[in-house]
Amino acid sequence: MATMTMIQALNSAMDVMMERDPNVLVMGEDVGYFGGVFRVTEGLQKKYGLTRCFDTPIAEGGIVATAIGMGAYGIRPVVEIQFADYIFPAYDQLVSEAARIRYRSGGEFWCPITVRSPYGGGIFGGQTHSQSPEAIFAHVSGLKTVIPSNPYDAKGLLIASIEDDDPVIFLEPKRLYNGPFNGHHEEAVVPWSQHPMSEVPEDHYVVPLGKAKIVREGGDVTVLAYGTMVHVALAAVAESGIDGEVIDLRTIVPVDIEAIVASVKKTGRCVIVHEATRTAGFGAELSALVQENCFYHLEAPIERVTGYDTPYPHAFEWEYFVGPARVIAALERVMED
């Protein structure tokens, strides 16, 4: 196995799938010669040619619409949207076409497309490069939504997404793209960012969609998180001294309700952590699921630790970004009851 950053693991996943399946192709803005704005597709055009990895116009609706037609024809396009903030022009195509085609055609057509996009904050991207729109996709029946937290999972989940016959929204936490951060300022402000790179197999493997992972076992409180917030949750539990069980959801649709229920019934307490805004965020759905399934086991009210209901600020990045201190406060509150 090789040691990889998340960027390298994602690149390896596409490389493996393009080599295995001639129907897999990569398309998007600057994904070809330039290798993508974060270099996730670097080298793929050179290896597989202009018809397997190619640049598109700056028109997200057109990019996704084209991919939907390809999918119905039997191709498996992997679409890159440069930032999740730019995906909204394609929302109608994703909701009204990609998510509905199997149902509307009575199973005669399907849409095996994977829409990749970097999301979330922590890199000083400001209000138009830092959004976390996962909840608006989780709301749409017919779409699957995947969010990895480490390179090993990123590769296995992306391969599973590409092989899936339904449309998948694959959100990549850009805060985690390059492994450890080297900037002294960032280390001083967010020391928990020193997460390691992963040992990643270089060949084909799958991390199943819809299966959460317990990344830290504990008995006091269940902490539900995904993406960058998994690392924040782990840092908070370690610093607090509270015996928290941290679950990395990995996919929010389908969500692994069995793993969540088993953990909360064991601990009797639940803290939910996500970077997206609080109102109607996916944490609200998780809270409802826990309440419905674990009511008689709960020893304290469910806590949500989230972003604020404001546009993502550039000047106040770390005041907005959910860090360990806010998670620790929530852990301490649930332990008081």
C-alpha cells in the first residue's frame, strides 16, 4: 500500500475505474490538461486521452445535463464541479432529471453518474467557496450523498459511487485534501488539523455506501459527524476526557440508522456535529431519527453543533468554523443531565 493524501486517493480511484471500465469518463471545468483546480484529476487526460477526460464550458447545468444523457446511454460519467458553491445552476437537472429518471421510466433507464465537488470551509475561501450544501441533496429522493473523512474511505467510496447505478453526489472536504497542514498560523489556530494521511491500496477496493464507521469507541455519549467534523469530534473527545463514541457516517443518504441506534442506545446521549448552517441542516434529520428510535434510552436532550445561519465569513473564518471548543461545550452539557 501507498501513503496518500485525499487528493491522491481520489485520483487513484478514478484511474482504477477508468482502466477497468471503458465506459467511465471524467468531465468538468479544467479537469483535463490543467488537472482540476485542486489537481484531483491530474494526469488522467494524458493517460486516457481527450475523449475519456475532457474540459467542459463553464455551465454547470449543461455539464450535468450532458452527463445525464450519457448515463441513460450506458456511460458512467464522473463530473467535477469546481466548488460545491457552483453546483446550484445544475440543481434542477439533478433533482428533476437525474434523481427521477429511473422512477419516471419504470426502470427502463437509469442514471449512473457521480458528481464530485469540493465543499466546506477552512481554507479562507469566503462566502462563495466554502458552503456545505449537503442537506439540499439529502432531501431529494433518488440521490445518494457521500462525504468521506480520510483518504482510504475517499477512494473506496468513490469507486463504490462510480459503480452504483444511481446518481451520487460526492462531496469532498477540501480542508482535508492535502493531509497535514504546514502553515504555522493554521497550526496555531487549529492544531487538530494535523490529521495523518492514510495507507491506501493502489488497486481496486470498495467501501460500501450506507455503512457508517465507529472511529472511536466509547460509553458516555455518541458523537455523529462526517467529513472534516470527524477530526474535530475526535479532537474534542480527546481534549474533554469524556468517553465519547465517535461515528463517521461516511454517507448521509443512505444513512446507517442501525449503527446510530445501536450506539445511542448504548450511551444514552447524542451530540451531532456538522459544518453546514444550523437551520434545516442534516443534523436536524439525524436528531429526529435518534428521537424516533431511541427516545426511551436518552438521558439528555440531543445537542447539535453546527455552523451559524449566516453566509460564510472570510474575515471571521475560525469564529464560524466548528472547532473542538464548541463540541466540548456540547459534550459537557449532555453529561450534566
